[in-house]
Amino acid sequence: MKNLKFFYYPDTLQGAVKLLKEQPVKTEMIAGGTSVALSRDSSVEALVDITRLGLNYIKAEGGYVKIGATTPLQQIGRSRAANKLANGIVSQCAMEVASRPLRNVITLGGNIVKLKTWTDMPTVLLCLDAQIKIQEDEEEEKIIPAEDFFKQYPKKSLKPHQIVTEIIFPMTMENSGGAYCKFSKTKGDYAVVSVGCYIEVEDGVCSLARVAIGSASPLPSRCVDAEILLESKPLEEKIIKQAAKLCRDSVKTVDSLWGSARYRSILVERLVNRALTSCMEKINANK
Amino acid sequence: MKIKITINGTEREFEIKGSEKLIDLLRENGYKSVKKGCGEGFCGSCTVLMDGKSVRSCIMLAAQAHKREIVTIEGIGTLDNPHPLQTAFVDEGAVQCGFCIPGMILSAKALLDEKPKPTEEEVREALDGNLCRCTGYVKQIQAVMKASEKMRGEN
């Protein structure tokens, strides 16, 4: 950021979008800054601070939990409203990121937009069918499902002036179980593989199954084959094992400093097994 | 560009380069307690409080702190009038080389300001981001627990 000359502090969303669109120099937005501050991009000459737009909130309304995009992960981790989702996996996921001083500034929007292989939050957004609200233009917004949002790198699909403003989670059902398992070498470290599962049960069988896998491949994804396998069947040990094996076989893993592709494949199977078993135990405990 | 930051209770105005980091601004203006360890946001020796919350000053642009309140350890106590956390760290033997201490104490202060009676687990979580190569953390956690008792008037 050595050529950074201008810094703006808009107090309205429309003002922020306008600044991002109309600057004659390369302009980006900054929230917590943990990614931007260390950036070596010397072509950026202006930054727009989006943390003062009132996008820091967590509210439960109309059957949804809505989280503003500049809400820090520490706040999500400690929020009663967020904790109500899927046995607390959204809050758990947030609290397993880094350490407190970093969670105090890393925002949910920033975490999902600056997507890297080791990014954590997308896994729970995917398994809970979250929706992402984007301010496309000064007066235009759109809402897209997490599944579509994470099909490509957000930095490529979002134009420089488009701002993620809110993440919307549908309230989870009572007859359900959610689980999140992250494997990292030390606590708070980058994820080697993370798995998020959410199961709803009706009349003794899975009426909804979601299996999301993060950090195993460049982009997080759901294992739809495993979900189809699980749905309409009773959730028990045998089918969980099959689903876990299916995930291992269908997810194309990558090599990186933190783990080989082969190791990641093994982890995928183990963590899916653990997460689904945890879902099953939680559902049985509710009965 | 000009920015205004309240540091340890005093509002100050600075002329900065856009790319300047908060840690450099603070150190150049006399707040030498803020240490540069890793420069990447991992070690915690650069920890300061911003609006009461612990943050990493080494991966924050100074411009982000405009109109915010920053607290460094210079602002929480003096040699004649130390903060209970500072006293506890000395009394419990929680200081060896001292490099990690300013950041560690500020993280502890942020916790105790929000939660005057933390559990040991909560102290560990709050201090998790402050690495110490000397002490092994036992005395530091003890010191925070002792300080919290003192601050609640319990001993």
C-alpha cells in the first residue's frame, strides 16, 4: 500500500458506493484491514473505510438471524442471537478463528470476500444455506445464496464498488442438529480442513441434509452427493460412514504448506464422520 | 493526510502518509511500549486497545484509527501509581524479559473491563493472542486472576 494517498470515511452506504465508483485512482474498501494493511498492491491509491456505515449488528427477526457485514467475529462468537443457530456452530466457527485481537477487527463480510483457501466462515454459511446481500450500486441491492456466492472468488465476481452488506441465516429448526469441526495444527491456526453439517429430521428420517467442506480445495463447497445419500433415510452410523467416504472420494483436495492433498482427503472423511455423528447425537438428545 | 486520534485520553492530530501503520505512528510519537515483534499480526507484542478492544497495531493502518480512542500501557498506570494488573504481574513473577508484557496486560485489561470476574478459561481465551517465549504463561494467568480479585475489592 505504499502509494496510498487518500482515505475516506463515508457515513452512508450510498456515499461509500459513490466514492468507490467515482475515484479517478484505484480505490478499494477497507473494513478490519487485516488483509488490506499488509497488501503489497502499490497500485491502490485510495481506501474507503466501510466500518462507519452502521453495518455492525446481529439481529433476529422474521425467522432469520441477520448479521451486518462489518460485524467483528468476536461479537458473533459472543452473541446470544447467533448462538441460537444450529447448536451454536456459527459462533463456534467465529471463535475458532485466530485470536481475540484479530477477531475484534476481522469482519464477517471481510472474511468471506477476501476468500483464501484457509478462510473459515464460508463453511458454516454454506451448510446453513445463508444468503448474502450485496449493494450493487447506489440504489440497487441483490441477495444471492451462499452456494452461488462461493462458486468463484468473490474478488473476481464483485465489481470494485460492490459492497457485501449483510449475511442472512434462516433460523434453524428444533428437530435439527448442527456441527462444525475444524482441523488446524494449533488452536486458532489456519484451517487445514473444516466441515460444517446441518441435518433436519422429520418422521424419523432426514428431511434436509447439508454437508459443507472448507479449506480442502481452493473454494469451499457442499458435497451434494452426500446430501442426497442422507436425505429421506434415518440418520445412523452406517449411512454416516458412507456419506463420509463419499465426501472423501468426491472432494478434490489441494497440496499446501499446511497439509498434502492426500492428508486432507483423509481429514475430510474423518471430520465429516465426526460432524454427522455429532448432529445425530444432538438430534437424539432432543427427542 | 490529517487524522485525529485520542491516545490515552488526549486528542492528538497527526499528519500521516496513507500507508503508515498504527504501530509506527505510535512508536514515533513516544509510545515505545508498543513493540514490533512479527509485523504480521501473530505475536501480539504490538497489541493496543482501540475503543476498549484489543487490536493489532502492526496490521492496522494509522488512518483506520481516525476518531477512535487508543490506549497503550503508558496510559493505564505510572511507576508511582501502577494499575492493579501491573502490580499483580510484578508480584506474581509474571515478567521475565518483558517484551510481551505491554500487549499482554492490555489484553487482560480489555477482558477485565468487560468481565470483572472471568473464569480461568476466559482469561486464557483473552490472552491467547499474546505469545510469550519466556514464562510459560502460568504466572501471567495467575496474575490476571489475582488482579481481578483486587479490582473487585476482594483482597
